[in-house]
Amino acid sequence: MRRSMPAAGAVIVLAGLVTAAGPAVAAEAKCTPKIQVLGHLAPDTYVPDTMPTQGVLDLGTGNLAVGVSGGKPVYWTGTTLHRVPLHDATLTGEVIAVNSGGLMVGRVNGENGYLFTYRAGNAAPTPLPGTGWPDIEADVNDAGYVTSLTVQGVATVWKDGQKVRELRLPADSGPGTRIKMITAINTAGDILGLAEQDYEVPETGEHKLGNYPLVWPADGSPARALAPSGQDSYVQDMDDSGRVTGYDWLGPAHQYRPFVWTPPYTGPASSPGVLNTHPYGTFEAISRTTNVSVGTAKFHPESQTLPDQAQLWPGSGPVLALPRLSPNGASTAEAVSDRDRVGGSAVNAKGRLRPVIWTCASKQAYLPKK
């Protein structure tokens, strides 16, 4: 799921424009550890190692959550589901992110898909110019800056629907290198993404293929390349201190391993390992200030000794499991907040996938017995 020269005529230093978030809260003062099942739409099946048709993808202020249900872009207040009012109800998509002010960013899938912004109560979402599908990633910070790729592959920052900055590769990037995806923007305005090189050396016929993470500092200075984790470094999220979480992926084998990158990014990526019951796993999100990462523990989808399971890493020690909704039901974790809430999806006792939130998640996390 990512050099920095501002767009011509719009020299913007994002850090100076960001509205600072309030003090971090490690957990709610009073909460009951539970798995909160949210309202949902059909279809509601679960297929391992594919994009879930149900799930919380980000957590907002108070009881606001955003994500996907029945393949539709939705948001929840508490457990109540609300559809984003698309112009065509047959379209599919997801709400990918939300900031503390309630500004949502989502995508519509399909040949004519696009990114959009939306606030609860608006008559319709607002498409972002130049964006398109498929599988485009995006994020929004509390100052309202949205970042993603355009359909032409240009890494772009928008504010109030207007482009304010284009992101560029480092000057020493090799031939055949492009920005593959943009996945996160933090409170300060630092941006996370992924570069990919695919190049055949004419003289030797050598094929150079690989990727590496990038961070574009909020002050507009050139992008910084992070050491790759190995085969394919899929960086997913970044906290307010610049810590980066993601995973390494060996595609055909469906092998995942969670990784973290720590400022000033001078050393290699490190991994806390995998959940002790599963051979593979991902990190999909990190909390803003409390250094909690979440993701999914996995087996190969064709040889599952155990179903997938939502996992949590508190920043030190082993990776922990989050309880399942049903004893043999798969689960995934896609979002985490400073208030110790984790959002994702889980299969219930009837085999149906549901969007869920683990409240007081750190109090529920445990090390499984092997």
C-alpha cells in the first residue's frame, strides 16, 4: 500500500499548515473489552488473502468508523451503518481513511472508478480530479491534505479538492523507476509510499526488478529511501513520530512477514516475528502516538492449518493475537487508534463475515498456547 518538489505555483510547506492533534490517549479511561459487531450489508463471505467484503478500515473521533460492507463504501456511528450516497447504487468501493474532523477519503471501483472525499450528511461524495482505479491507495491527515496517485501515476497531494503538491523520486533513482503507491500521510504532513524499479540493462540484458519504501518529509525536502525488507516491501502506515509499519511479501507463495522502519531510517527494517501459531503475518496500521501495530496472521490460503487471525504488536515483545468472534472463524485487523480500538473483520459462528471493532484491544490481546 508511497524528493519532494512542490507543484509549480503552489510552494507549500505542509508542516506549517497542519493543525496539531491533542494529547495522545493510550486507552479509554472506562471501557469494556469486547468485540463490537457493526451493521452490515450483503454479500458477507470471507475468502482468505483477498480484499474482505466487510471491514473497518479506519477509525475516527468518538464512535466514527469507516470501511466497506457488502462491497460498498460505508461508515458507522457506533454500530449503525451509513452508506456513502454514490450516484449509482450498483457501484462498489471502500472508505479508506478518515481524519479527526470527519473528512473521509474513499474509492469507487471499476473501469471508471475514482477517489472521493466525503463528510457525513453531504448529498454526494466529491471526486478528486485525475484519480482512477484499480486498487488505488490514499490517506488524509487532520489538516485535510489528501495524498494518492493519479490515473497517470503522478503522486499528488490535494487540499480542498485542489492539487497543491506533486511528489518526485529521489534524484539518484535508477532507470525504470516509478512511484508505485502512496499509502499514508501523518499529522505533520510526512508522506509514505513505495517506489518500484523494472528495468532491463541494454548492454547485458540484466533485469533489475525490486521495490523500496520512500518517505517524503513535510518540509518539502527530497524523499528519503528506506532499506527494503527483502522481496517486496509493502509499507502500509506511518505514525506521528515517523515510525513505519508494513510487511514483506513473496507473492506466488503468499508468504508475508511484518516489518517496521524507525527514524532516522539509517538502518535496516526489523521484524518482531510472526504470531506463534501462524507462519506468516502483516502489519496494516499503526496508532498515531502509542506505537501499537495491527495486522493479520496468515497461512497459505490453500493450506490453512488455522484460519487467519487479527494480531496486535504493542511495540515490544512478541506479536499477540486478538480474540476471534467464533472459535474457528477467521479475522483481520486493518486499523488502530490511540484510544486502544482496533478495527477489522471477523467471521461469526454461522460462517458470515462481519465488520468489527475490538474495544480496549490491548486488554484482550494474548499470546496463544501452541
